[in-house]
Amino acid sequence: MKIRIEDIPPSGLSLDIEESGAALKEFAGGKLDLDFSTPVKAHLEVSKRGQSVFVSGDIKAGIKVECSRCLNEFEYPYASDFASYYELGREPEREKELKPEDMDVNFIAGDTLDTSEVLLGQIALELPMQPLCRADCKGLCPKCGADLNLGECGCGGEDKTDPRLAKLKEFKP
Ligand SMILES: [Zn+2]
Ligand SMILES: [Zn+2]
């Protein structure tokens, strides 16, 4: 959804939006390497102060990701509270007064703010680099590649004795 900056009233806007994964992918122009398993839902508070547009709120979505240990695909329940600044039509200035650390400054080239940009920018920032299907995921056997969540593979590759410890044991009196 597009918000014309000049249409933001002094009291601000409060929005509940829902955007489909397909619409977000289209907005990203095919550059988005993410699969959404649910529409992206968000509550946004949008306000304007001079040349700055301030957006805060929360975003929720189900995103299909691959577990970094067992490589199985699962739905990651994305949820984030955020606050961002958007600056109107200006290049970044180096000598700028400090802003609260948890805010990111973005720049709006035209006269409209697209909520797809807000959602994508936020999701890209906070997606885990190494997602786990569950905290105690056992991963794959390093020898035969079997999914150890399904049980022991029996290939004999999971010998847990550290060879250095085995050496130490030999020195025991
Ligand atoms: Zn896993
Ligand atoms: Zn194995």
C-alpha cells in the first residue's frame, strides 16, 4: 500500500495491513529470496515531523526457511516490533546529530512511502542467519548424512569419543 507523505495528518496514521507474499515478491522485482507461508500482517503507526517520516509497529509472518542443522524446511514464525525513520528526498549527511540507536534511517526518493518497502526492509534486517527447526535439532550425521532427528543412523559415524580424550585416558595410572 502506498502512503502519500502529504496525506499523513498531523495526528498521524494508524494502519492494520496485510500483504501477500506474492505482492511483496513483485515489489522486490524478483530479488527477494524468501518464501512466505502466510500473508505478512502488520500494525503500523505513521507520523511526520518536518522532513522525517516515523514508522513504528509490529510485523508478523510465516516464512519458509531451511534449518541450518538438518536442512529440513520449516515455517519460521517471524514477529518483530520495530521503529524506523524515513527521510524525504535527501542524501545521507555524514555530520548529523545522533538518533536513538535502535532506529534505522532510510530515504524516500519521491513523495510516497510504500508499506511493502517498510515490511521488506524490516524482515530482511531481522531474519535469523542460522535458523533452527527446533532448539535441540540433532542435525545430520557428518558421516552418512542421515537426519538424526529421525533416530540413530547406525552407520557408526557418530562415535562421540574425542580422540584427544582417548589419548588422555591412556595416561591414567
Ligand atoms: Zn533442524
Ligand atoms: Zn551416520
